[in-house]
Amino acid sequence: MSSNKKRILILGAGVMQGPAIRSAQAMGLEAVVLDGDPCAPFAEQADRFEVIDLKDIHKIEEFARKLHAEGGIHGVMTAGTDFSASVAFVAGRLGLPGIPYETALDASDKERMRGRFTEAGLPSPAFTVFTAARNDRQLPFPFPAVVKPVDNMGARGCRRVDTEAELGEAIIDALRFSRSNRAIAEEFMEGPEFSVDAVVYRGEVTICGLADRHIFFPPYFIEMGHTMPTIYSAKDQAAIIDVFIRGIKALGIENGAAKGDIKLTSRGPMIGEIAARLSGGYMSGWTYPYASGVNPVEGALSVALGQKPEKLAPQRNWTSAERAFISIPGLVKSVEGLEDTGNIPHVKDLFLRTGPGQRIFFPENNVSKAGNIITAAPDRETAVQAAENAAKSILIRLEAPDEATEAFLAASSEFPPSAYSLNSTQMEQLSQMAPLRPLRLCEKTLENTPIKIIPFPAFMESDLVDYAGRSPQETLEAVQKLTGVELAEAKTGPQEPALGREFWASLIRGGYQGAVYYIDKLNMPKKNKT
């Protein structure tokens, strides 16, 4: 290391830490990066990379002292991970800038966090904590409730419950995701949710973004995207930010970063959670910089070095939208449309989290989605439309046959939900439809001859949309793009080959993926079918 080059220790080499690594290097710092995964995505971009479990605070300290002996260490930080307590422990032990270890624990452990908010009289939901030994399924407040592990992120093991039976199941699930074998049940807060980022220096809080979060698929809380900035009024924004700042002060975060999840309820803003780090979910490293022209990661790095952050005032007022795309369960055969996505104006980034040969699941948390799109434009409508169109352009084809896909298509549960939710009239029309008539989708059948489908006007003429906002017609177009089969609704004679009830049921349940799977399986030799 050159004598005039400062060294920063960054915990994590995943996608969410990529902006911190790049920003540190752009600031002229030597980026030394730790991660427990030797194949972490940004390991090779670090100036120096070491494989260390980020939960092992003593090994991290030992390595940091080695760095100090080899030429100095000037700061330690993380972004988008659950290891702010590891950062604080090492910073405290080596006398580096940061927050106290106990403060970091307060901002990481949801039981301790709720306790600090209660002591400060802040608007926060009532709560109780369960362990494997204390699992009596009793709540000190009425249902509904939200159950989650006390020490995890990304909505892992987090779900809404409405009955005692659901509570017991949710506690068992949450305990599986807890490193300390504790689950917390909180009063459910009804209302829109927001993400807020901030950089804190000597107690002065600088807000670095307020975004609308788009949450779907109850009883889980799956963020299908966020949009920056929020569309809510200046009055609502001021109230949300006020509660967030008061929460930061209640936790004792005076030098570092803070990320908040705030809900706007009928009782006003209430704190979901506040972490002592910059956000994950593509906000601090992507959407806020695109929208504002400001990089809050540089500010957080400056604070980690004990320096006052600069250039945090917004330079522009654009909109940046992040949208996720997902899949029904199965084994990925191919992912198509990636080139089309890159050609859509205003698309800035595509993060693909699956590929051929990988098993994929319908998401139950925020780390099991198929991928994400990020756009930026001078106005909100353009940015949002571009993100939604890009998400729709990516098509994931599944292998057939597959037990997981079969089980999903055969089910009718509320979760995972069907791609389309039919009303009673549409259900009746589907039930009365004729089933498949003898049909084999061989090459001769496909040659210049559209495959006929028994008409389903109650569905095709509806305004229903699937998980990504596709209309019924757009779904049929996606099926044609993947299979090469031209599908045409047409009246048919009683003996004429046509796709019927089973085809439509697969499409209703699984969207374009269900319909493509049905066609792929139909066109297989009988011995290969399940």
C-alpha cells in the first residue's frame, strides 16, 4: 500500500456491496473486502479479498489487526448486509470511527430495537418474543400479527398470521431463520410502506432517499420493486422522515448510516425497522444515485473514515424505478428476452439471479426472486413504464416434466397464488369448456398452421393481469415467442383438434410459464411424461 493511500475494510463482496467497493476505489482508497463465500460476485474487484465468515467477529478483528500491522487500517463499513454489528465490534476494538457495539446490536436485533423504541415513546407496534422453549402461541394484542426472526433480513421467515394455528406454524418457520433461535411477533401495521436511507455524522442526519415500496403476495411480504422518489405529499414525507430521525436518535446512531422501513398507518407513521447501515434492495447503490445524482455510499465511506461527508445535496429530480421478475416453481430450461430488455430506453441495469439448470421457487422472501430491473428517467411515468415493460420482456422457460411444476399447476392454494384470479363467471365458463381434443404439436402440425384454442372470451376480454402485469393477450404472445406455436382462438368442430380446458387452466394458474410447460409436455413422447 502506498503511504498516502488510506485503507478501508468492507464486509461483504455480494452485489449489494459492489457500489461500496467501486466507490471506495474511486475515492482513492484501498478496498480490502471480506466475505464467507469465496465465489462472492465482487470478490475479484477488491484490491484484496479474504474469505472470513462475517459472523465471526473475532476472526475479523484478528485480520483487521494484521492489516493495521501491515500498514494501517483507517475504517470499516458495510452496506446492504446484516453485519453492522460486526463492523461496530471491529471498529470499536481498533479505535476506528463508528457506532458502539451495543448500539449496533440494538439496530440489528429486533427485540432490542423494539425495546429502544418503546423506551423512547416512538410509534412502533406492540410485540412479543418466542423461542423454541417459549412457544405458547399467546399474543398480548389482537390478530393480525407479523412473525419474523429477530436477527435476519430480506423478509426471510417473515409472514402475516391471522389465527393461532397460523401463529404456531409461522413461529417454527421464523425460528429456522434465526441465528439466536428467537422469533418476534408484532402487531400488524396497515398502510403503505417506505424505505428511507440516511448518512449520519456527529448526530447530524442527512436523508438520502425516500422511496415507495411495492409489497405483494400475502401472507408473505415480497417487495416487487420500489420507486424513487415517493409520490406521497410533502406533509406525509415530513412526518415519515421525522419519525425515522427520532428512531435513529433513539438507537444512538451518531456516526454511520441508517436504513428505515416506515409504514404510514391510520395512526400516522410507524417504525417497521431501522438498521445501522445503508439499504440493500438496490436503493442506496442504484436508484437514489440515478434519481438524485448523489452517491450516498461515498458519504457512508467518508463517515467510516471519520470524515464529514460532502456532496450529499441532490443534483437533479429524476425518477428511478426498480422492479422484480419472478417464476413459478421448477427447473429453469432457458431465460429469453435479455437482449430485448437491454434495448428498452431508460433501462440502466438488469440483475439476473437464475439460469439454465437452476431450480427456482415462487418467492417467500426478498432473496428468492428471479431478477431485477432498474430504470431512470426525468419523469415518473416513463421510468415506471420502462421498468414494467422490461420485467415483462424476460421469459423463463421451465423443463418438462418436473414434479415441482406439476404440483404447483395442480394446486389451487392462496399461496403461491395463481397468475390470474378468475371471477365466478369466468370459472363457470372454464369448467364447461371441452378438454383437449387429440392433438400432437409435431413439426408438420406447426408448419404454417396456427394451433386452434377453444375460445375463452370471459377471460380474454377481461382486464386481468398476471404477476408482471401481462394481459391475457400478452401472455399468449409470450407463449408463442417461447414455443414457436401460433395460437388462435377459433370455433371448432367436435372432432377437430384444439387446445381446451387443460391448456387454459395451466395458463390461468401459471401464466405464460404454465401454458408453455403444458405445450412442452404435450409434445413429449409418452414415456417421458409424468
